[in-house]
Amino acid sequence: MEKISIVVPCYYEEKSLPFFYEKINEVTKKMNNVEFEIIFVNDGSNDNTLNIMKDYANLDTRVKYISLSRNFGKESALYAGLENSTGDYIAVMDADLQDPPELLEQMYNSLINEDYDCIATRRVDRKGEPPIRSFFARCFYKLINKISNTDIVDGARDFRLMKRKMVEAILQMKEYNRFSKGIFGWVGFNTKWIAYENIERVAGETKWSFWKLFKYSIEGIVAFSTSPLLISSFIGIIFFIISFIMICFIIVRTLIVGDPVAGWPSLVCIIFFVGGIQLFCTGILGQYLAKAYIETKNRPIYIIKESNIFKSKDRINTYEKDNTNIK
């Protein structure tokens, strides 16, 4: 019997987990021709999220949990779940039910009956989101698709069902600074998209503030495009040409009209403007240097504090051999 592993990253999801577990049970009962493994990853939550996971694990042998030593971020939690999954097919979804579990059966049928390696989902609208956030999200997708060779679909969710060979390819990408939407697109493989209308959280509040989303978008741009470096170079060339023209203009005007001191307020404004452009370009360079610096440290993507998953794993991992849970 084939097996599906469902990876669920969780960060302060104590209110959502009961609804999610009830819903996923309804779906798995209908799909009785498939074996299931549900992997909850606690990403450093300090509420009752971990205890709820443990309760489910005690009641249901399909439930596995991984608790990270601190909040490493959703990308690291997602990687931890993928790396510790054992299924022939691996699904990724959120616990807030914005990723409808009832689509899982349709996704599985498409995966086994059609020539696809991944069935992914995307939202056709952003109902319930603040208009400003929706506007900047659309701008981000347009921008990154223009400056990057990686295809990132507008409205794409992390909710997807993948074959094991695609997951193994994703696990080979061990960079510390992770942007999963870009990684999913970069590894390739045949992907079918299923569209659905946006669904609001079943409980609790989103932890993704506008500032966090902005930083996440910067992560994606830096991780999958070097175009900003090229843009900063073009800006430098343009301002060099402008400054040369201005110098020629000032020399000619001084020789004809005189009074070289006039216009110093505008000159000061120009100096501040050019200085700002220089700092902006330096900041772009700094982002790439910072990412490279962090990658060279070779720090673990995540650290496991406790888990029940190792007892049931068929394969022996490197960190099990070394008697450590650091990965």
C-alpha cells in the first residue's frame, strides 16, 4: 500500500490544530486505499501547540511530531518535516485550514493517473486580505518573475503533493537562507496547478505581518536573482554620465555667465540624492554579502529538541549514527 506523508509546520497553532486534525481525519477515512503519516513540526511555539501534538500522537499512531529547539522559521520547519518523512508521496499544508485538506484526494488521483510529479495549489483571489498587502504581493510576483529564471506562480501556496523523487531533489538544496516557493520552481519537475478561492483562517491570527512578508520577499529576490546587482551597476553608470554632463554644463556656464557660487542649495540636494543612491546600491551589495557570509558558516537548518519520529523510521540518519539531533 502506498503511503502519503503530510507535513504540517506549526507556529502558535493551538487554536487551529483541533480543527485541522478533525478535518484531516475526515479526508483520510475516505482515502482508505492509502496509508498516511501526519508529521507536525513545532517551530518553537511557546503555547500549548506541542502538548496538543503529543496528545494526538498518543491517540493516533499515524501522528508524528518534531519540536525544534527554537523558532527557526517556517522554511526550516518545512525542511525538517520533509527530511523526516517516509511516504511515497509527501504533502505540505498549513494547520490553519487555509489549505483545504479535501483537495488532497483530487491531488492524489491526479498524481497517480496523470504524468505529473507535483500537484500544487494557487489562490485565484485574495479575499479577506488587506488591499495594501494584496497589491504589494502581486507586485512582488510580477517583479521576481521578470528578474529571475525561476517560475513562481502568482497566488501559489505551499500546499502541494509531491512524489518522493521531487522531495529528494528539494532536500539536496541545503542552503540556510531558504525560499520554498522559489525552490519548488527551481528543481523543475512536471507540476499541475489547482486553483481555489481564498479561505480565511479557521482560528487564531496570522503571524505574517507586513514587515515579515516584506523581509521574506527580499529573501526570495536575493536567493533567486542577481539582477539587483546588475541594476545597481546600471544606476552607477547612469549617474556617472549625468555628473559628466553637469560638469560640462557648469564649466560652460561659468565661462559665459560667471558667478560659479550660485545654485549651492540645489547642489546640496543633488549631493544628498546621489549619496542616497550610493547607500541604496551598497545596501543591495550588502544583502548578497550577508547571505554569503551566513552560508559559509554552515550552520544547521534546524535543531530538534524532541520528537517521536525516530522510533518509527526505517532508515538510519547521519545524526542518529552520531547520537545527535542536529541537522
